[in-house]
Amino acid sequence: MPENPVPLHLAVALDGAGWHPAAWREPEARPGELFTAGYWADLVAEAERGLLDLVTFEDGLSLQSEHPFEPDARTDRVRGRLDSVLLAARIAPLTRHIGLVPTAVVTHTEPFHLSKAVATLDFVSSGRAGVRVKVSGRVDEAAHFGRRTAPALRLDALDDPAALAVLAAEFGEAEEYVEVLRRLWDSWEDDAEIRDAATGRFVDRDKLHYIDFTGSRFSVRGPSITPRPPQGQPPVAALAHRGEPFRLAGRATDLAFTTPADAADARAVLAEIRAAQDGAGRADDTVHVFADLVVFVDERPGAAAERLARLDAAAGAPYASDARVFAGTSAELADLIEELATTGLTGFRLRPGALPYDLERITRDLVPELQRRGRFRTAYEAATLRGLLGLPRPDSRYAGAASATATATATAPATASASA
């Protein structure tokens, strides 16, 4: 154990009945309740009992698939999801402390719509909203909208020149999208609402600002129709596997979820994200980098591996993931977390293999183990998600703009009239 252990951040990624495709067939699973608010409320309540920083909700614009870039025809897997932003808004009043981070596909949606949806979530959660931006590279998802075509991508050909150009364009668009989100959240100053019944003034129009954003993909005038969120700017997250999303994470987000295979890989990932961060002039900003782990946890040695093998048999194939897969005890998982934390990672997003079983092992076994080691909080110590993550609340970039303009106008020298 380090001499002065630094507390770590912990998140869980919630999806369906768990991340293993056969998890919905487990005795503890609740497949008949996957599309009910109560199911998700129970999961988030369990995560909050474990004092976790945040939960993420998966989402997409097509049915889940075994293939990353095309649909499949399987009927033995969980298929279908609730809208993650609406789900988070439903859960928000039932929780008090934990951060709520829905996933939003930014490739085919409009930043104006998402900005007010996440701002609304921040209001109904009293400052605990975030958003994970996700890029779509699927032909079938583009076909749902009909506004543009998407070239077919293959996982084994992502480094081909044509594919690299597509990825650069898509992730560049996502970076621009995040910039629009942030400007729209800033477009109302914090004290723009007056609400003075005596004078009949509800809002100070001079404190609502046009953002007048024009980029390669978006032209947005603003202002937002929703006042500035309680956090000023809800944290923005992204899942990053390779160079293009590493650049997005470093240049535009507050939190990156990554999938390192080991400590050496984690160091390389961190170096790429920090380089992108520095290149964007954000060296002084906090950008958290979490490692994702798919976890199967049991307290009896060997039991988690046995359970994973049983799930694999039910699925008809060994489980594979973009993230490292762990099967073991909570103490062994704590050892792995501490080992990876030596690289500079500031937290971990755990993907429970089966719900609710592995989530309960995280909150009831892993969390106490990390607390004993001085690596995790023993109580919530902040009221907002930015506070939990140690992120300062930013000022609106437009604050004082109207008064500064007025002052400049008042003090500018008068233009001499032309001589007759």
C-alpha cells in the first residue's frame, strides 16, 4: 500500500442485465423488468449506497449487436433500451448524491437539443448531471435519419487511409459538438433570472447571449432556452480506445473512460490524452482518465471464474470485451485497481458482468476493501458531480460581456463629423 494513499474515483456502467450476454438468464436477473423505472432505480440506489461517484447509462441509435459496425440477427441476447437521458431524469429525484451520466450519440443529433436536455437533468438532479458523448460509425444508424450516408467501417481496417479520414471527421465533429454544448450552457449568465414580481421583470435580457457559433458542421445562434445549469457546465465524458477518441478526450472532455490491457498500456493511453490536452491549451484543466474493467466478483476463491465459465457455456462462446475482463475476489480486484492506479489513472469505471449480483459485490465487498486501504471515501463530501470529481465550477464565458460592451461604447471617443 502507498505511504499516503490517494483516494480513487469509482463509477459503474449500467447496461441491460449486465455486460455478459447471458446475464439475463441468471437466477438473480430481472429480465421482465428491464424496461421499468423501478429496475433502474434499484440499481442506482445500490450504487449510491456504495458511495460511488457516478453511474453511466448505455444508449445507441440501433439495436445492440455482437458486431461493432453492423446489426446482427441474434434473439438470445438482450435487445432494446430505454432512452438514457430520459431514464436518468426519471431516476434523479429518487437519489441524492450520485452522479448520473447518460450516453448520447452526437453523430446524428443536434447539440441544441442535447444541451437543454442535459441542462434539465442537471436541474432535476440538483447538479449531478453529466453526459457521455458517443460517435456513431454505423450504416444502419445513418439510415434512421436519412440526412447523410455513413461509409461502411470494419474493425480490422480502421487504420486504412479511408477509414482514418472518416474517423478524423467524425471525432472532429464530436469535438465541435461539445464546444457548442458548452457555449449553450454558458449562454445564460448565472444571475440572468431576476424574478421580480414588483417590477414585472423575470429575466435580464442583457444576460442572455447569442453564441453565434459557426464551425465545419454546426451553425448555432443561441441562446439556449434553458437557464444555466446548476453546475455551470455538467461534466462531459467520452469512451476512448484509440488515437482519434484519445484526442477528443484530451481536447474537449472532463472525463475519459479508457480500456487499457495492463499498466504499460495505461501509461501509453495517458500519455496520448495528456498530449492532446496540452496541445489544446488545457494543460491546467483537470481531465480525469478512468480505466474500464468488466468485473465478475465472488468472495470464494475460484467462484467468479466458475460463474463466468457457466455464463460462457450458456452464451455458447467465451466472453470477449473491449475492456479487460476480471474474475476473482474483491481483494484481488482491489489489488488490480491499486496496481493500475500507479500509472496515474484517477479512477475506474466498473462494468458489472451480471446485474444485480456483481453490482452488489462492488458496493458491499469491493468498496469496504478499498476503504480499509484508504483508497475510497467513507461518505459523500460534495453535493454536485463536479464537486465529487474535484472539478471547479466554471464561470460563464459570456459573463459581463454586455456591461463591458456598454462601458466600451460609453468611453469611446466621438467620431468627428465631416466638414461641410
